[in-house]
Amino acid sequence: MVMPKKSKVAENILMNVTIRKGTSDDLAGCTDVRADWLGRFQIFHAEGECTCPAGLPVPWIETIDQLRSHLATADRGHALIAGAPGKQIAAYLLYQINEDRGEVVIRGHQPKWRDGAFAAAGAVLDHLLDHLGQLPARRVSVALHGFAWETGMLRMLYGARGFHGNLRFEMLSRSFNLDAGRPKVSVRMLEVSDPEAFYDAEVTVGRFGSAEESRDDCEMSRKMWLVAPARDWVIACVHGQVVGTVRVAVTRNQIGVLDGLHVREDSRGKGIGRALLCKALHTLKDRTNVIWLDVDDDNEPAISLYRAAGFRIQHYSSTMQFTSA
């Protein structure tokens, strides 16, 4: 992970940093910080790496209109500023308050800070947490998404303040050639004719706790992507017993999606996951040139399998939460 260098200008800013609520008068200063942050991003990453197959922008950065809205406190938007009025702004943090849920929601991939002013980013976050008791909320959440540099630094920032959350790798591959090998058991692949049977199968393998949860997740996928269940949902069986499932899809801009591969816990280590992945790649190979998936960072067996199939880590995503005592 590349750490930003601290500039002399930033050091002077932090000697007398003031944390305050942002106003419309801060738009020019915040826009300058935003441009500075975006400029660093463009130095570290190749041109064209500005979107991801999940449909999220990379970098995950607010528009000028969204920044203006938060500074004007419109639509429950709020902003905290590191910098005295009339002085150069070192960092800012945008957030909203969901009173119904008792939650402060920090806008994705915040805070933004000027080159070398990482401490100012921590200062605005500390101010928010220190004053959480004055807000109609006990919980703070933030979603992160991007490349290793910006996501890693923000996870460090939040983790040091008691935030917890998962980290997922988003992986891409342009390879469709994976040797299925020889599974230790005879695996039969069943394409789905009855969606209800597939929902039950996802419960059997432990992906969901109920058929209703599986149905809701499948329906969400069908709304987002192009899915033909009879072709794209597959059940793996050994001796007539359901041992694994896999789903694939294609986005509306023709990117393949591995939408979940799961093997029953007592059937792992037998080559079933590899066989399901081979089936998924075969299903997609004539419909797309690239495949996207996401996986928990601590799922080492799955990551090893995906790497063997040609997948490489492209982005990182994380949702982190803090709950006051």
C-alpha cells in the first residue's frame, strides 16, 4: 500500500486544525480538496480504470452537486470540515442521519483529504464520533469501494476507531479454461427446471437459512442482470444428494457474473467446487469476454481456486460499522 507523503503545507494546516460544520461557503474549498484527491488517484491508477463490473464508479467519489447538497444540509445531508473559516480546507466528511434507523450513514469512500493531510481526515471522523451522543443515532456505517491504496487507508482509519466490517475482493478473469481435474467423488450437474427446487438446494448447501431468503436474493439478481434460471442455475449432486450450487448471470453491458458458488461444508475438499466453477465458465464462455466475482478476503480456498482459473483481484469493497456504548 502506497502511503501519501506529508507536505509542508499540510503540516502547517494541522498545527491549527479546526473542525466545524460545513456551509455553502465551503464549496470552493471542498471542491479543491476533491480535485486534489482525484488527482492522486489518477497518478496511482491507469487511465480507463474508472468503473467496475459491479456497476460502481471507481473511484467512489461524490459529484459536485452532491457535495453542494451536503454543504447546504439539503435532504438531510451534512458535512464536517477540517479547516478554519476562510482558511485552506484540509479534509471533509459527508454524512446523512437516518433517524428511523438511529444511524449515521457516511457517504461512500469518505473522508476526502488534501495531499499529506491524512491526520485531518482522522480529525473530522473523531469529531463525528465524539459528538455522536448529540445526534439521534447510536450507530455509524460506511461503505468503501476501490483499489488497494484508498480502500486500505480508509479501513485503517476506521479500524483504529473501533469500526468492524468485512473485506471482499472483487476479481476479474478473461480466461474460460479451467481443467476440472478428477473430483474425488462422482458429481452430477443438474440444470434447474424448477426454481423452487433451487431455492431449497441453496438452503441445503448452507448458503441461506430459508428458501424465502434464497428466492429474494435470486429475484434481486434477475432484476439487476440477465438471468435464465434453466441455464444459469446449477445444482451439484453426489449419490443423489445435493452438495453444491452455482449461479451465473450477464450484466446489461455484457460482463459475466459468478453470482455465488457454494459447496456443502461436509463435502468440501473433494473437487466439487472446481467442478462447479468449470460448469459456470462453460455456461458463460459464449456470452461474454470477462467474468466478475466477489469473495471474502479470508476465504482462502475459494481465492486459490479462482486464481487457478485466471481470476485476479481488481478492487476491494467493505462495509464497516461502529456502535456507541
